[in-house]
Amino acid sequence: MCLNIFTALLFFLASFNVMAIEEPAFISIEKKDAFEIREYQPKLMAQVIVNGTFDSASSKGFRLLADFIFGNNKTNEGSKKIDMTAPVISRDASEKIDMTAPVISEENEKGWYVSFSMPKHYTKETLPVPNNPEVKIIEVPSEKYAVITFSGLVREKKYAEMLNLLNEEMKKRNIDPKGPAILARYNPPWTLPFLRRNELMFRL
């Protein structure tokens, strides 16, 4: 009985993870194992800046963005629900970070940007306007990123390991990053660790 319930749970979570949730469009320039260089297309992003530890700031930032897309906005016809996209993006707001050092610290409170892309059919003119002034809509041009993909929970040890691996791959190619590392998470919090998809990225 327990085995059947567990199997059903795995099936449900796997099905959830493959649902057609829109992700930002990109062109893959180079791919080797978990490492990839991508060129992302221009996009609109909803973004907030929040303070706290990594986990608390991520949670608060997501709630503010979810409030916006679930209807706390305005158009000429009233409020409108916006489709969810993936991933949720987090990065250090100070942008003064050593490339080789992990930026996640459960005990360190700082500023964080939390954001995700808007569905691609929207333009700056047609996207609903946030009622909350904390939610900013930004236009991001076409940009290249070095990316490494990994599964599991994002904890400081795992983050440091992936960051070192990403740095090694970039050094092999004589690539220099621009700005701090960016963490992209694609799954809801109840997803089992081995089913999670995470990415660590540097803008090039």
C-alpha cells in the first residue's frame, strides 16, 4: 500500500514538472555535459528586491511576484491573471561579490533580486501594470550566459561545488563573467530533491 502511494506521488510530481510552463527562449551555442553557453532572447521580467537570508528573501520575493501575476495588477479592462513561467531567478543585489565564493548563507541577511520572465506574448505596453510599487517590470536585452545544470536542494555546500565547477569550465574557455552568479530554480518547493532542476549562471 505504502509503495503504491509513493509511486503515485512520484508520478504526480514528475507530471507536474513536465507541464507546459513557458521558459525563456534561448539558442544553445555550446553544450558539454552539464555545462552550456546560451544566448537568451530579449524578454520582460517582473522583479523585486528583498532583504533577508537567502531562503527568507526567496520566499518573500516569490510571494510578491505571485501576488502580481495572480491579479494584483491593472489593465484598461481591470486586473488580469498572468500565466506562471519558469524559472524563478535569484541573485545578490550588491553585485560586489567574489566570483569564487558562494553567495548563499542561511545566516547572512542581505539584499536579493528575485524575478521571473513574463510570457513572451506580452510587450511593455500590453503587460498588466503592478499595483505594488515594489514590483518592477524591466526589459532585458539579448544576452549570453554560461550555465551549469544540477539537481537536488540548493544548499551552501552544493552551491559552492557547482560554482567551482562552473568557474572551472569558464576558465578552460578563457571566459570572464559580468556581475554576480545567478541562481535559477524551476520547480515548486514540494518537488522531491532528485526531481529538481536548478541552474547556476554567469552573464558573459
